[in-house]
Amino acid sequence: MENKVLIFGHKNPDTDSICSSIVMEDLEKKLGNNNCKAVRIGKINKETKYVLNYLNIEEIPFVEDVEDEQNVILVDHNEASQCADNIENAKILKVIDHHTMNFKAPYQLYYRTEPVGCTATVLYKLYKENNIEIEKNIAILMISAIISDTLLLKSPTTTQCDKKALEELSKIVDIDVNSYGLEMLKAGTDLDDFSAEELINIDAKKFEKDNTQFVIAQVNTVDIPSVLKRQEELESAMRNEIEKNRLQVFVLAITDILNSNSEIIALGERAEEVIHNAFDKKLESNRAFLEGVVSRKKQLLPNIDKVI
């Protein structure tokens, strides 16, 4: 991949991160940039594997870090803590995202972020703006990403733009989007063969504010009690992460995708204070039930961020 423009999403990539990387490669090539390649900087989860298997697409290559002066395009993230190692010495050409901006660059670049539920929704707009035809497989990749990030449009992060994009993309494919989406989401809830260390890192994001470092991790399930049976080993893995990365708070959200609720496990020296002030909840056995909470971006992070 020497001299290629590398396109990648965040560490511990979710379906939006992987699918948007592949879609962005397609878009770039159709815009004339054939010297680009979608890669990943983390392990692909079971939900995303379901999508790739459905489309008979091979896993994109893994890279751990980037070379000095490497040309890159970032999708679905803009924070250095969630990016590839050595990103500070790379040349970022473009950012396509849907998260809060935590980004500075000493040079001009194309930066596109919108307050929508999914990066793929922004990519859908770019196809339309550039009058580029969306092929069936690309449409399914974007559909999968939107379903994943919005939990079949049930997440509070969902916008009218996401709904319109999903509706229009659905016209391109010959699948029942609701049935496909539910099977895809369920595929991501099979957690039995994950170690505790793997489970807390399936979808974990690290944040920093005012010298306080914290992690919010999330796993989706259709049966919260089955995950909580492993609380002791999960807490052990979380404590290792706290010590290794000098975290003040580690929150693991176990989210029921069918009933739209979450049970959190929270550890760290500031955990009790933060959870109490953020959600008006007292931790009991390091746990708290958050009714109606399913979104890290819209519900967990803003509440935690404002009290740290």
C-alpha cells in the first residue's frame, strides 16, 4: 500500500467506520482518485462481519500506524485519541464525520461533518451532490451503517437526513431493510466467545477533557442479564484498562437493542461522582440502569462530558 492514500475510521471500528471507509474508497475512485485504499485500525466486529459476508466482501487490510507524511482520509472520527498511531505526522487530506469537532490542522483540508446519525448519511449526500450513481453493494454498505448507528432509526441520534438517506438507498436494493437490519443487529449481540478484555473493547472510545481521561465502551445485546453474569471478570478487565491508561472513569454500557435501555458498569476514582451528577443515579454494585438510554454520542457522552 506504499504511496496509497489510506482511508480509515476509528479504533475499535464499528459498522459505520468500516462501511464508510469502503464507501469512501469507492467515492474517491469515482471522483478520479484511484490511488486510495480503505484500511482499518482495529478488529472487525461480528455485526460488521455479517455485512461483509452478506456482500461477499473480504475484510479490508489492517494497519497499526501510519508513516510520516502519509496521506490519509479520516471517516467517522476526528479525535487523535481514536485515530491511528503517528497520525500527528501524517498529512490529512479529508475528514468526513458526524461527531463533535475536536480537530486542529496547521494546513488547509476538506472537512465535512454534519449533525446526523451516521457518517454514511454524509457520504450519501456526497454521491448525490456529485451526481454519482450508487451501486447496489455500496447502497447496502450505507444502509448497514445507518441501521447500525441509529439502531434501525430508533436511536435519539436519528435525524430526518438519516431517514431520507435510508429511504432512498432502500429503493436501490432488493432486500427487506427492516428484516435485514434486525438480523444484522442480532449478529452483533453474540458475545459468548469474547474474552472480557475483548468485550470491553468491542466498541470503546477514549476521551479527554481538562486533563481527565475517560472511556465509554458499549456492547449491544438482546439480553442484559446474560452479560451481567460476567460482571466480575468484566470489572477486572476494566480495572486493568484504568491502570494501564491512567483513566479516571471507565463506563461500560450494556445496551438492549430491542427494548432501548442500558445497564452501565462504571469504575474509576471519579465514577460514583460522575454517574450521580450525569444521570442522577447512585451506583449499586458499580451498576446503574438507564432507561431509554441507547446512544453514546447523544446521551452518554454529553451527560458525562458536562460534569467532568
